[in-house]
Amino acid sequence: MQRTALTAVEDAFQLLVCEPVPLVFDGRPVSGLPDRLLRLDELRRLLLGPGLPVELSDAVWRRLAGLARDGGPAWVVGAVGVAVPGLTRMAVRLSAGRSGVVDDIDSELLAGFLDALRGDDLRRPRVWWRLCWAAWRAGLRARKVEDLLELPPDVPVGSRSPHRPYGHPDLVLGRAVSAGVLTADQAELISATRLGDVLIEQIAATEGLPGSALRMRRRRAELKLVAALRRGDLTMPRPVVSAGGPVG
């Protein structure tokens, strides 16, 4: 297995839950949990079970986040360790076909999650989704770095290369922002929900908006993008060809 930031956290987590003195979570104050002390790996299994009520998830993650903020480094590792299965699933999605940035994606996912764990407003609902959304956004930024490491597919690199007017979807969105067709937020919304498998409902919960309003916002942005593509506003300029070859 490739060693990354997430695998390192998992190793540290396993040490925390080992006998003879495992780190435990008090389930007694939380309605819906067993009325006893729970090892964190047992708590993790319970949270991964099907049909977990949002209210129970919120109660657990509010306590975990509070412990991570006030209980010292062990509780930071413990809380992130509970999240590792979810973070790993996100990392697998984000790094598919992008082997060159696997380490960066894992590191940024972890950093984004930690930032939210330390600073999120725990009074708001859907704590887990908001923590995951912060991690996803950070990982998505790392994934996009690989697009900048190689020439876009529509830049001519030889006499036999066909002209492709648009190229990778993320590059199209970047051009649309640069051209003033879309705002950065609009491009991020399209990228996350169309290319990144993020649900509209996740973002809506984070922003405190109804899903229907966010879908309408995305629809308007996509119509603007389509219109710009049809006009050719986002096409890479063709090189000027002289007798001696491409110029400019």
C-alpha cells in the first residue's frame, strides 16, 4: 500500500485504540449510542452502519470536534481517525487517473478536514457533511494541480495534432472564469457537482440554502457557459502559420 498522510493517520489511530489503555468515547450522554464507554474504533464502526440518523451523527461529531479542540493531540488523531474511512473514499475518487498527485490529494484532504474540525460552527446542522465538504474542496484543488503540469490537450504540439477547441472540462471552466463568463464560485459549483461527484444537497446544507435554489444557480451558470462555447469565446487561439512554421 502506498504510504500517504491518510495511511499515517490510520496507523496512529490504531495505536490509540490498542489495549491496555485505549482512547474511549463516552456514549452515555449521546442518545442513540450504547450507554457505556466506547473505544474509538467501535464508535467508527457504529457511524459507518446503514441508516445512521443525522441527529445522532451531529451529536457524535459535535462531541468529537469539541474533544479535538480541547482534549489535546490524541483527540485530534482520534477524531480524524474516525473520519479516515470517509476521507479515504473521497481520496480514491479524487485521485482516479491522477497517480502523480495522490500524496498531495491525501494531504490536502486531511488539511481541509482538520481546518474545519478546528474552526467549523458546531451549532449548525449536518456537521459531518460540512467537515467532508471542506475536505473535498481542499482535495479538489490539489487534483487540479496536475492539469497544470502538462500542456492542455488543445495546444498544438506537432504538425499532425488536430485542433481541439476546448479541452479538459476543468480547463474550460478556468478559461470561463478568466474571460469573465463565470465567477469562481460558479465554476467551483459546476466542477464539484458535475465532475467531482459532490451532491447538490451537500453544498446546500453547507450554505444553508435549499437544493432547488442551488440547482437553479448552477443551471444559469451552465447556460452562460454553453452560450460562450457556442460563440467561440473560450477557444484557444490558433497559431499563425508561416512558411517557416507556427508563429506566436
